[in-house]
Amino acid sequence: RALPLLRSTRSRPRGIVIFAHAKPGTLAALIRDLNAEEPRTRVAAAEAAPALVERGGDRQAVIAALSGKLSDAVAQVRGAVCLALADLHATEALAQLLTAADDETPLVRQLAVTALGELADARASDRIRQALTDGHAEVRFQAIVAFPRVCSEPEQAWSALRVGLSDDDPHVRGRAAEACGEYAEGKPMPSALVHRLVILLDDSELTETRVAAAIALAESGDRRGGDIL
């Protein structure tokens, strides 16, 4: 499974591997490496691209070079590009990332949704809403993280989190519980979510899910998870 651990919404899923390569020092070197024959060189180049911009590289040119690799033949490269565009907060690449969210490979869909959430652009809300019911738990996990960041109406966010609290996967349920606590910001939550969080206190599949539910309840002023904490 490529699910991140709870409380780690940006951990590197399995399938994206860090390789020890020299970081491209110029735009020309970056483009060369992004088009190298070895996929691992292309992955490393994508990972190094945000640092090139930090050192004064042409941000728009780097984003354009990365966006072109979202059609790379290798899923690992496409995934690494998604994360690099997120690191660059590349709203200019929103359309390409929306397309990547429909990628045939779950890993790429997962990382595209991750990137869209980090861009926090409301134009991605419909696509991330669809990802809440993706057939792969890894994608649903990241959609739970992303959706409250892009939706404009609190009711929509709570509705999405309520769906997540009933997910078949305990990791997704746990992440939804965490998100409830984060989104509540110390204020009472809708009663339907509180009810579901109380049910999760007895979740038998994953200890972290029970703990996340207890924390979310506590952060909204409900002490029913006190024994777990």
C-alpha cells in the first residue's frame, strides 16, 4: 500500500525514489535532465527543479519545462513532476495538474490531487470532489486532505469529511478524523460528524484511527475520547 502515515500528508509514497544525482545548475541542464533517457535522471531533475528556482532560475521557464513532463511515459516521473509543481505553487500549471488527476496510474492521481490541494485553488474543487470516491484508497486519502483547502463552502467540506469518516479504509477514516479537528479550529462540529467520530473511537482496524478520532473530538470540546488519549 502506498498510503502515507497519519499526520503526514506529504510523505513520499512508495514508487517515488530519491536518487543521488548532481542537481542541474542551469535551466539548460534541467531541461537536458528532464529529457534524459534514464527515468531516474528525469525523476531527480524534477525533484531538483524547485531548488533551481530558489537559486534564481527562471520560474516560468522551469514550470513550463516541468509541465511538459506530465505526459512522460513513466509514472514515477509524472508523479515527481506533480510534487515539484506543488513546491513551486505553480497555479500556472493548474490545467495540466487537473489532467494528471485523471491519470491511469493511481500513484500519479494521488500526487496530482496532493498538488492541487497545496495550490488551494477553488477551480480544482470539482475534480478533487470526484477523487473522494476514487477506487484507490491512496487517492481518497489525499482528496480528504485537499478538499477542505479548495472548496468555498464549509458545508461542502463537512460533507466530504463525513464521507471520509465512513470510508472502507482505516487510513482514510483516520485522515478524515484528523481533518475534522483541523477544520473545526476549536469550534463545535456538525452533530453528524461528532456521531461518526464517536463510532470511530471503537474502530478495530487501526489504533491511529481511534487516536485521530479522539483528538478531533477533544479539539472541538468533546471529551468522550479521553480514555484513548
